[in-house]
Amino acid sequence: MSREMLAILALVQALIVAVLFGLLIWHRIVRTLQDQYRSRKATGVTAALREWVAGSGDGAAVATAFRRCPIPAGRQGIEEAWKEMGSEERERVSELLRRSLWTRRARRSCRSRFWWKRMEASQILAFLDDPADVPVLRERLRDRAPAVRVGAIFAARALTPPQLLDDLLQLVVKAEPARRKVLLDALAAYGAVVVPALARHLEDPRLGTSERASLLSLAEHLANSVREPELTECVLPYTRDLQLEVRVKAVRALATLPGERADARLLRALRDPAWEVRAQAAKALGRRGTPRAARALRQALGDRTWWVRLRAGIALRQLGRAGRAELQGAQREADPFARDMADYALRLEDAAVLEYGS
Amino acid sequence: MRGILTSFVLFWDDVVIWYFVVLNLFYGFLFLMSVGETWKNWMLATRLHLSARFDRETLPPISIIIPAYNEAVTILDTLEAQLALEYPHLEVIVVNDGSEDETFDAIQRAYELYEVPPAFVRKLETREVRGYYRSRHHPALLVIDKENGGKADALNAGLNAARYPLCATVDADTIIAHDALPRIVRPFLMEDHVAGAGGTIRVANACRFERGVAVDPQVPKRYLAGVQVPEYLRAFLFGRLGWNRLGGNILVSGAFALFRRDLLMETGGYPVKSVTEDLDLTVGLHRALRERGLEYSLPFVPDPVAWTEVPEDVGSLGRQRERWHRGLIRTLLRNARMLVNPRYGRIGVLAFPFFTFGEMMAPVVEVIGYAVVLLGIWLHLLNWDYALLFAALSLGYMMMLSVWAVMLEEFTYRVYPRMWDFFRLILYALLEPFGYRQLTLYWRLKAFWKALIQDRSWGRQKRQDRNDRRPGPERGEDRRRVAVVR
């Protein structure tokens, strides 16, 4: 490399460093002003919405607050006001926002060619709860940019009635564990209306093992809030599935589902050839507090797998007096497995028993 | 003899110059790649509102694993900070790795522990676990008491017991920013096939913390700590973001990272005989997942922040840097079959050659460069104008990269709001090539010797009370916190 070349490079480098310095100083000043403006606009939106909800401000004041408001600042302002509102107030605000010019601008951004604009706009649709947005949200759920899809899931979750139910169910079967949780929550928020759609999707013969197991996770998730016998009925057949993963998920879901048939199926699952299913069944029976399971659980104390024995022991503790009596009986048994586990389970603190079953 | 020496000098002169040109062209390329990534991540950080209240409950649950060995003085503060994190579904697992001090007793007293049965099958082999404990006040806390087996062994015990599909590993001397978890989980929500993600590590030395939250981030006034701020910025904001575009990072920092538990279990967890278990784990994951032909990514996410104490004395810093470089040498040699091997994709073809020739060998080439200059002077071969221009160019280039990293920080996250900190940051970026760089060169060269003699030590740990360095009204108001330099 010649000396002249080095000199030119050094000069260019020095110029770049000088430009970077200039940019740094300029940016610090400009950004400070910009941040102040955005924060002012966001605070203005929040205050206007709060006043409007309280009845002390009018729609014109809200429109003024949104005038020339950058979309991120507007969203931030709505979000801040949203936190303190009840569902009725939120409905009123949604109604107001649907008519605003600012929202129209945000809606247009839903189809922008820039992914970050589509992402921002999709999230704003969550505040509108407008059935008219269903087609655009359906597009965004399948957007090529992953971030837009996440924004759309959150917006779809806020829609009442759940018009994107089937779209979300299709996404659940393919999602990885971390993303599945978001989708499951979105679907669980819809409540009982999901059950018939879930039953329909579960019966789809094209589903693979892990896909069916994902849908059964939804049943387990729903069981916390939906106590419909239909949900139990839609899970029951899968406790006898050929695939271990599916059986385990089905038994887990039954832990909190209502119905005598669920108890009977769990008792049968205690004799499943796979220890994973037997262990889950023992845990589920403990969680359900089924007194007639005490005898079967005592037998499970002698299971050849330690995990099944442990879960049966804890389940018996969870059954209360009846379970404790079975454990004390097992302490006198000839089977050393059952005896040892009964000893161990009786020694556990109540807090440990409660925690294990949760 | 003079003829041989002259040929030697001329040959190595060319080698060093071309090495410099190629390496710095690649840095320039990395520099360009980081621009788009910075923009993308900044837009996501500021506009995808995962932590907004009405979305929080939907975030996937996370198990945080904290390995603790002789951390009696720090562990309660660390736990308080982790348990106060803003995240809806969180489990904090502390693994007491056979501490010889009162680490376990301190936790037991503060959190009223009671023994619980194990909840999951132990899939990774570890040293014997003495017991599992939960707290009467904090249902999210699980304490594992086990025999000493090293940091990697403790992490594996934590992985065995974790109940959630995503596991964050955090060093016991590191404080995660209160909003870091909703941020680091972002790539897992956005894309399938994310195996793990790393967050940014920032220098905590001059920062004031209140209940685990950095309320007053500052650039340290002491040279040795301060000069590491632009160095960390360069490594995280520019280096790792650039690598995001070039096929992924070969290092996801263990001080703060989030992984898919199932993949870690399948690939055997943390390698127990390593001195840089995070580097070994990341390279091992790349290797295992590529060999299985699985689609995956290991992105770096710049906005989730964890604060860590950096060494402030030459001895501790030297031991840390020597160990880091020794770990790099050992990991690269152990996985030498990945080098320029198309089977491992861009990791094999791009990242491995860069880390082998650009990072691992850099101190050797630099020392040869200095030797050639000295020989050139002795043989009257040195063209002083050319040499000075070359020195100015190389120092200037390094400064430019550091200033660029400061600029990325300033244009996006701007963690240091004070003007004085901003100027101090630039000053350190300009001072870094003088003295500090030469010191790190010495430590990295020493690592070659230690790697050769198969040294597996971590070096002595030095404990330091953060508040002792902070005279003024805030002293004594902060929670006492002792840093462990690893």
C-alpha cells in the first residue's frame, strides 16, 4: 500500500470521526427536543381522554389532542389512559376513537409497505375493537414480518366477538412453546365460545401428534376459566390415544375439568402402560380431590416407577383424611416401595403438598 | 545474516499490513451490518409494546437460574432484585453450589425455606443434590442445595429443576434491569426456531441502584472501569448486532441470556470442564443444531440490559481477560472441525474464520508487528513517515469504531442522560487505544501459554463493596452489594 493511499485513508477516517462527532452533538440536541414534543403530545392525549371519560371534557378537546400527534405518541397516550379504565369506559373510548381522523391515519398504516408502521398500526386496532378491522387483522396475522404478526395477535385478542377464532386456532397448532402461550391466552380470553371450535379442530384427521397435543394444551388452558361439560367431553377420547404425548396432555387437561366421567377416565389412566401418563393421572386425581381415588392411589404407591409413587403419595395427602388413612395403611404394607413412599409423603410439610399440586 | 533478517522483516511487514487491511475491512463490513440491525431493534424496542399492562399476562413463563458459590454477602440483594422483576410468570432458581460460606443459611433465614420433593426427572448429570427448597413467602423461589461441581454443573442442576420452557441464566453478581425480561423474550414471540437470545451487559460500577433498579446510570470516573464502557458498547451494540445479520453470534453472554430449555437439555446442557461455559455452550448449540439439520437462530437483542461490576484493578481485570481468551482458544480448538466447513453454514464459513484468525490470533500478529518495527529500526529499514501514517491510521480506525458504538448507543437507548457522562464516554472511546489496548494484548498473549499448559483455573475472585467507592449522601442508602469478579 502506497504512502499516498495511507494518507488519503487517514484523512477520510479523520473526516468520518469529525462527522460522527458533529452528528452526536446535533442528535443529542434534536432528540431532546423531539422527545419533549412527543411526551407533551402523549400526555395531552391521556389527559383529554381521561377528561372525556369523566365527563369534564368534550370530543373536540380529544380531537385537538390528537391533531398532528405522531402515531407512537398517540398510542402511548391511549395506553396510559386505558390502564385506569373499566370495560364500559373502554368501550366508550373505542367508539370515540373509531371516528377520529387520527385513527383513520393509523388504519391506513396497517397496509404500509414499512413493517414498523404496520406493527404500530396493528397494535392500535386493539383499542378500537371494530369488526370492520377483521379482514386487515387477518392479513396481519399472516404478515411476512414476525413483529407485525405479534402485534396482530394482541389486537385479535381484544376483538369481541372472537371473529378470528379459527385463524388463531390454526396458528396454535404450529406455534413453538413460547409463542403458543400468547396464542393460548388470546384464545382463553374468549371463554366458552372456543370449545366447539376446539372440538372441531381436534377431530381434524390431518393433525399430527404434536399439533393435536398443542390443541389439548388449549383445553388445559381453558379449563382454568371454562368449566363446561362439553370441554370434558372433547378431551376424553384422547386419554386413550395411541400417542403418548397426546395422552399426557389429555390427562393433564382433565385435572381441572368437571364431570364423573373425567374421574373414571383418570382412574383408568392410572393403569396406563406409560409411566408418564400414570404419574400425570395420579397428580390430576390429587388436584381434583376425588375421594374414591384413594384406593387406586394407594395401589399406585407400589408402582415400579418412583415418579408415579411420589405423585400418588402427594395426591393421597391432597385427599385429606381419607388419603392420610390410606398412607398410614401403606406404612404397614409388605411392599417396601409403598412403605417408603408412604413414610416420605406423610413427612412432607403441608406447604410442600400444596405447592406440588398447584 | 542481515539479508535473512531483512527478508524476514519485509515478509512480515507485508503480512501484518495485509492482515490489518483484511481484518479492518471485515470490521467495516460488520459496522455496516450493525446499522440495519440497530434500526430494526430500536423500532422493536420502542414500538412493540410487550410490557404494556394489558399484554403482560400473555408473556411466556421464564425460569431464572442463578448459580451461587460463596455469595453469602451478595445473594440476598441479588434475590431481592430478581424477585422484584416486572414479569408476570417467573420462577427464580438459586443453585447453592456447595458454598463454604453461609450462602444457603442466609437464604434459609431470609426466605424461610422448607423442603419439597423434586418436581421433574433429572435429565442432566450433576453432582449430588442435597435438597430442593421453596420459600414460605415467595412461591416463585426455588433453592437447590447441591455439592460443589462448578458453575456449569450448578446451571445444569437448575436446568433439571426448571419448570418453564424458557430459562434465563444470570450471574450472581449481575442485576437485570426491571424491564429486561419482557424485552429479551421478544425474539421467541416473533419467530419460531429461536434457540436462545442474549441481552446487553452494561458496566454497573458507578451506577446507583434502588431495589435492583438502576436509578442513576453513570460512566465511571476511574480510567480502568470507564474505558470498559465503550469497549462493552462496541462488543454488544456493534459487534454482536453485526453478527445477527451474518448468521448469528458464537457467544451469547452467560451473564444474561435466555434459552429454550428443551434444546439445552437435548444438547447436554453446560459443559462442566470449561472456563468460559457460555462460549462453549453457544458454540456447542450451533454445532449440535447444525449437525442435526435443525433450523434455529441465536439472536442478540440490544435493549434488554443486565448490569454487572467490571474489574477496577489491573490484577482482576488481567485474570478475567486472560481467562476469556484462554476459553476462546480452547473452544475454537475443540471445535476446529467447524472451521471453514460449509456443513456449519455461515457459522463455519464466516464466524469461525473470523474468531480464529481475527480474534484469537490478533494478539500474536500484533506482537509480530511490534517486533518487525523494532527490527526495522535496528536494520535501518523503517520508513518513518509510512510507519507513523500507518500507526495513525490503525489507532484512528479503532477510535472510529468506538465512537461509532457510542453513536449507536446515543441514537437509540441513550442510557447515560447526563452531558458529562456523554463527554466522558467519548473521551474513553478516544483514550482506549493508549495503554489499555496494550495491557489487554499482554493478557491475551498470556492466555496462549496457559492454554498450552492446560490451565483450567478461574483465577482468584476479588470482592469489592460498590458503596465504598461512592462517597456522598447516597452512601449507606443503597443496599449493600458486593461484586464478584469472575
